[in-house]
Amino acid sequence: MRTRFLLCLPLLALVGCETVQTTQGGAVGVDREQRMFSALSSAEVDKMAAESYNKMLAEARSKKVLNTDAAMLQRLRRISNDLIPEVTHFRQDARSWNWEVNLIKSDQINASCAPGGKIIFYSGIITQLKLTDDEIAQIMGHEIAHALREHGREAISRAYVTQTGTQLAGALLGLGQAGQQAADQAVQVGLMLPNSRSNESEADLIGLELAARAGYKPEAAVSLWQKMASASQGQPPEFLSTHPNSGGRIQALQAAIPRVQPLYNAAK
């Protein structure tokens, strides 16, 4: 927490950082305060993410690999329809996001949820890992959690402060093309950087709770990451390249299951 605050200090006088609480803690107790640039709103990040998402869909459509498996797409959207109503336990406004769920035919083992609720799955993560509905719900819940916690905005805020001070000041204050280019670069870097371990832990816990509230087995989180561990032998899948996997991840999930088991029992 102190490190994040110090990172914002060099430009605090120019644009300022603010402490935010993006979500309620839920049964799993995720309550870390976050530091964000006050000049960078959630709406702006959502807009940038939606533009990037739409470009990805357009590219997939041009290659004729977008939503080609109707049964798999229906499966994903059915699971998302179970999970999305549960986001209100963490933040009320997320229920009214413009949620989307799409599927790209690819051998990639990957999935994501962009800021603002833009979900994408690659077919390879389902077929190669032979995922059950419960395991898909864990992945989807995990990715939704990143969006709820605005980890993308948080990463962009960190990326901004790594840019040259003069260029960054210009970008944020509207002073010239070079400054704007620095800001654009910060956005791209921020969205592409792997999530930190703390962010990954938060997404694991919130995703576990979302899935449990929606009636999906909590123990599927353990079997999912066991499959991920097996898939990482040799060439790690794309999913793990942007989702660093700590050695204690499975143990942490196992320890958290008793907190969400009553929610699962109530949902069933």
C-alpha cells in the first residue's frame, strides 16, 4: 500500500492521486484500498477498453473465427447470465454495465474480461483443458473480478508514473502531441502488463464467491488451477503469461472455500 502511494507522489501536485474503494469486501473480505490517478476516470478506461475489444472482435470476424461454435457460445452466455447478477454483492453499478460475451475459435488457452464487462473466451481454454461448467464459472468469475476491482485502471495509473515527467504532465494537461503519445503508451502498457500477485489473489477470491453465489461448486477452483498447472508444463499457456501463478494459489483457494461454501449451499 505504501509503495503505491509513493509511486504517485512525483506528479501529485500536477494531477493528484486518490484513494478509492472500488468494491465492497464480500464474504471473502477483499478490502484493499487502491490508488488511482484522479484525472483518469473509470468511464474513460471503460471507453478505451471497449474500443480495443471491438477491434479484437472485428479482426476475429474478418478471419471468420468469431462465435462460430454456437453450442459453446450458448454455454458461455448461460454461465455469464448466472454470474453477472451476483456482481451487485461487490458493486451495485456493475449490474448495469453493457456486458458482452464472445468466443474466438483458437487453440489459445486464454480468457479475459475487459474493463466495463467485455468478456472474451478462446475455445482452446475450454477444449484443451476439458473444462466443466463449474470450472468455466471460476475462470469467468476471476476475470469479472478484475473488471469489478478496476485492476486495468490501477495498472494504467501505475504506468503513467513511469513515463517521463515532462511528457506525462503535457499529456495530462493537454500540452502537445508528444505528451499525448506518452499517455497513449502508458495506457497500452498498463492494459498489457501482467496483474500483480495481490490483484490475482483478489480476483481468485472474488471469482470464487461470485461462482458460489451463482450455484457453481467452489472446489472447481482447485481443479481448474490444477489443470492450469499441468498445462503450464513446457510452453506456458497465454493465460498464465498475463496471470502470474504463485505457488500458494491452490492452497489459498482451498483455505477460502469454507467462507463461500454456505453461499453455494444456499444457491443450490
